[in-house]
Amino acid sequence: MFQITNSLTIKVLKEVTPGFDFAVSIDCVLFGFDGSELKILLIERNEEPFKDWWALPGNLVNEDESVDQSAQRILKELTGLGDIYMEQYYAFGDVNRHPQGRVISVAYYAMLRLGGDKPLKPLSNYAKKAQWVNVASLPKLGFDHQHILNKGLEKIKRRIKHLPLAFELLPEKFTLTQVQSVYELILGKKLDKRNFRKKILSFKVLKELEEKQRGVSFRAATLYKFDKRKYNKLFGKEISF
Amino acid sequence: MFQITNSLTIKVLKEVTPGFDFAVSIDCVLFGFDGSELKILLIERNEEPFKDWWALPGNLVNEDESVDQSAQRILKELTGLGDIYMEQYYAFGDVNRHPQGRVISVAYYAMLRLGGDKPLKPLSNYAKKAQWVNVASLPKLGFDHQHILNKGLEKIKRRIKHLPLAFELLPEKFTLTQVQSVYELILGKKLDKRNFRKKILSFKVLKELEEKQRGVSFRAATLYKFDKRKYNKLFGKEISF
DNA sequence: ATATAACGTGTATTTTTTACACTAAGTAAT
DNA sequence: ATTACTTAGTGTAAAAAATACACGTTATAT
């Protein structure tokens, strides 16, 4: 159909409408909590640009998928994690944010419970590996990912004041002290123990269990679980810490 | 350089990296208040697709501009309005949202005071005209613009509870009843007059003027103006109505 | 038995939110 | 000038929420 008469390296030659020469990518900011530290899920890249750098799990959107679908696929491919509800929070569109062309990136965040149950295994070779990294000691990240991450942190800081997002970070059974730790880490400040408990229990979305912690030094705390049923009824109510 | 050996209509023939065949567009949701009704700025389109339909002011992002810059340019071209701070709120990326190809749209909103001072004059011929339209009686909109607009409304509903956005909609001098009207329109519910005034004055961002309304039937109300200085100091404080 | 370290609890004060109804002032019509 | 009309403008009491603050309890480790 087309005859190419010069010797340039041409990747694909194709009919193009002006304006249709952008790429769209997804970047995922996954927050995790291991019981004491706030973590972010990063990958070690195996492709240019930024090969061998740490970066947020991210890649280009395909033509036949919505950006929401794409976010799910990309997270799965790069980290092995599936079935995670992520929420879109911002589109990054500076001209030179990507060294290989004009790429707009749509960022998503999610909160995730950590634990041996969810192994991190990249399914594609875009990533060498995926790993949870302490937010307080991040490596240098590729692209504008530090900026994307900072905006994500700001976002959850605001969100957690109004929604009990913290439970998504915690294991099924948790102590009130752990809940408080999550809030303190995300908000970056200490909270009063008695007032915190009064408040968090007043929403009536926690169910006290008969059970106590096991295998801890010193006094074991009572375990609670999150009652999603009751949480859904609460929807829209304002919460602040 | 290239020799085309068939007869298809080809708009541009160009080197393409796979993935780089998206377009990115901007859509602007501008809210206005004329003293009694909440309005949205719409254009009547003069280009396919959806020629002759009403739609949000929107167009494709150029390669050499950031999405933020693009939002400013597009708004100016389609409505004649410049120098308006718009905030990005969501990226819409369903596969079939645009009939001519894969277009991701980044949506922005702003609040604007209405008045003869800001004439609406499209500078490009993408729009036949721009016009403020009552939110309560919208025409059918092209693309997924009704959806984009609905999300924008939800957004400002949440925002106005925490920030005094209402003042951006009002003229320089306004009455407390007007402020209350804006809140009631956006929140979609009636508020108690005494409690509203107590609350809005408690932030101390309004300055009472010596002046009263002119040219109204019945008793004239005291005029106030917004004190941006004091507002900036307030930043971060939570407000709720 | 004792030391340790985290658990778990209550009250008083202040601040904020809510509910609620009438008088005052200016305009328009007669 | 009187009257009718319409919107402006105001206060208080009760309930709810937020804040400040300290010590006895309990399981573990030595």
C-alpha cells in the first residue's frame, strides 16, 4: 500500500488525523500499611525510558480500553495485583513530562492491606520487580512520579478526614491503636487517644470482637473489624479528625 | 519522501510510535450566577461532530501546550473569556466517548461573576456563539457533556462546603441574601437565614459597606464585599453548611 | 514477685450547630 | 397620608460535637 522511499527508521506508518498524536498513560499510587509504616508500591523498571529506575506502576493506555479498565490491567501486569478499586484523582499534562513524546498521565490511588496473601509478581517484563517502599525513605523516582505521588498524598490526607479510608489499609482484624496509627501517619500529627476512640467508635462502623491480639509482648489489645454494611449507610456524612 | 500508491483519503501521513494515536481535549464547566439563577456557559458548535449542537466549551490540546495552558487558550477561543482560574477536576476516558477517534477529555471548572463587563465573543469559528444557560433548563448536549457537567456539579457541591467559592459567582458588592441564594442553589436545599448569616459572618471574610442596594422594590439590603486578604489567612480551615 | 509497656476508660469545658418568629424599613398603591 | 406589601435584619436557648486532660488495668518478661 505504501512505498517508503527513504531510509529513516520508521516504527509505524499510518493515517493520522492532526491532534491524534498523544499517548495517555496511567500511574497508580498504592498506599499500604504494615502495622507501623506507611508504604507505597513501586516497580523497578525494565524498559526505557528510566530503565532500572524506581517508578510508580504505570504504562500506556490501549486504544480499546477505557482509562479505568486500563488502570486495572496495568496494575495487574506490573505488580500482579488484581481486583483493587482505585480512584482517579488527577491528570498530569505538562509538555515535557515524558522524554519520548507527548504523554498525558491519569493518576489513580488506592489503599491496600499488606500481607503475605498478596504476592507481588510482575506479569509483564516492563517491570523487573514490584516492592512496597516506606514513604518516609523513597528512592529517586523516574518521570514526574515524585510529584504525582505528592499530589496523591495530599489527596488522601483530605479524603481520610471525611471517609474511613483507613480501614482499607488495615488487616481484617485490627486494634484501635492501629487505626489511630494510620490516621496519625497520613495526617502527619499525633491525635489524642481517648478522643480518637470516642470519635471513631461514634460512627458505629466497627464491630468489637471477642478476640484479642496474639503473640505480642505486653498487654494484648481487643480486635475489631470493619462493618462495611453499616459504612454504606453512613455515606455522605461528614467526618473530621 | 513518501510515495502514496493507493487512492484513500489520507489526512496526514507521519511517523508514529504505537500508542501515540490518542487525542486529548479540554472541556470547561463555567458556573455563573445572575442574581437568581445558576447558569452554565455553553457554546453552539460550528464544527463536526455535533455541529449545531450545544456543548461545553472544549477542544483538542495542542502538542506544544500543557493541559492547563490549553484550558486557558480553548476557553478564550470559544468564548472570548480570558484570565479565569479554572481547576481541573476529572479526566473522562471511555472508549467511545468521541465519535471521531480516541479522545480523552480533561475537565475543568470555574465560578464566574456574570455581567455586561464580560462579553461573550467566540474568537475562532469552532463556536457560532457562547451563551449562559440556566442549569435548571439545559438543552441536550453533544458528546458526554451532560455527564461531565453532572460530575462538575457534584464537585462544586462538595467544594463549596469547605471553601467560600460562592463569592466568585457574585458581583463585587452583594447582599447576604444573594450569598445565601448561591449556596441554596448549589446545595439544592433551603438554609436558615439567621444561622446562615451567623456562619458566613463568623469567617470574617466579608466587609460590611456603608452602602445599600439601589433601584430595588421594597427595602434595600446592606451591601458587603469579599475580603480576599482575610480569606487567604483562613486557608485550610473547614467550613460546612 | 516485680518491672514494664501498652491498653482502656470518664468528665468537665468550650465550641459549634440547630431550631425557631417577630419587628423594622422601604416601596407601591390608593 | 394611610395602608398594604415585601424583604431585611435580628437573638436565644437547647443540643451536639470537639477538646483538654491522667490514671488504674492487664498481659508479658525477667
